[in-house]
Amino acid sequence: MDEPRRLHALASRWLGLGLATVVAVVTLGLAVVGRLTMYISPDTVWFACLAAIVMLAVAVWSCTLPLGVEGDHDHTHGTSGPDAAAHRRRALQTAGVVAGGIVSSAVVLAALLLPPASLSAQLAVSRAGENPVLFAGADDVTLGVADTTTFGVGDWASAFATSTRPEEYDGASVTLTGFVTPGKGGEAGLTRMIITHCVIDAQPATVPVGGVAGKYSTGQWIEVTGTVRAEADGTLRIEPTSVKKVAEPKDPYEY
């Protein structure tokens, strides 16, 4: 195999199986240390790990294939030899492989070198209002008063937005953890990012908390203990009895 074809074959294999193998190893590593949920829902962790194991098995099998076998079909058809069009086509293919390899390698290196980080409060603020009610349990809450003992921020956000009998929630005790975001009318909000499948579909859920505005910076994680109060206009808010700063949870999302 001549040198240009060898380099092309190496680049093609790295762009395909090489990068996929690195991603598979990173996926399994994050799963082992319990950080894969920073990117995907816990319900899909098993599937991601299974896919990563299959990918590693394919990568091991590919090592038994001769280098360049993937492109052999490009050189077995026709008897008149390469022409100018074929040269241009191979040049474009090579350029595409190299450009794709550089971009993909940069993405993989970033995944390897940068620690997993939760979605920022700024992103939550920018997405606020896009889909105000899309969280689990919303149908149950809309039909009446649900059992609130296991409610998280996402469940309460749905209750606050869709309840047909808000007065029934008046007096409910809550203990919620989230980060501070600006709310309506100068009131602060307690926010969590809600994930359905992965961080790409993450949406913010926010509940208004009285007496917090101006005391904590946007993005500060806090734990709020208090009571749900129904206002005269039918809106709901949380009246805190205690608010304390806390560290960002190991798993900062709700699902």
C-alpha cells in the first residue's frame, strides 16, 4: 500500500472505529463512577453501557482486518485506470475525512479533558417559558390534588401551572433543593433542569419562592423548607420557613 492510501486508511479508521471506541470507553468510565447521569436519564444508562460494550467488541474484531480493506472497493472496478474525475473524487473524500477527523477528535478530547458539568443557570433562564408544563405527573396534577409527599421541583412546577383547585394545595409542606433564578415581579424562583432522555432535551422547572429575591445570586444552590400558599388570585407560591445554601447535588437534574 502506497503512503497516501495508507494515511487515508488510517484517518478513515480513526474517524470511524477509533473515535467510537474512545466514546465507548468514556461512556463506561462515566457509568462506573456514577457520572453518566450528567448527560442522560438514569433509565437509559443500561442501554448506553450495552451499546458501548458492543462497540468495543466491534473495535476488537476490526483489528483483525487488514488496514485499508474498507476502501478496497474503490479500486476494483473499471479497467481504464484512474482519470481526472476519479482523482478529484478521492481528493474530496480525503479532505472530508481529514476535516471530519479534526473536528471529531477535538470533541472527543474535550470530553476526555473537561470534567462533567451540569447545565448552567443562564441556560435555564434562556429556556424559561419555552415549554412551561411538560413534566411527569402533569396529567395527575391537572385532574385534582395529587400526593405531594414525593414532589420535586418539576412536579410542583406542574401543579402551580395546571392545578384546577390551587386552594387544595394551600398549607402543603415542602422541602426542595434547586438553584436561584430570577422570577416574575421581582420574586426569585427555585429551579431544577428536567431531563426526559438526555441533556439535549433538558427544560427548566421553576417555582416561586417568597423572601429570597436579592439574598442569593443567580445560580446559587439552596434548600428551601416551607409551606405552599395559595394567593387570592389563584396563584401558588412557596413561603419559606428556612433557606440555606447547599452544594450542587451529585445529580443536579430531575427526571
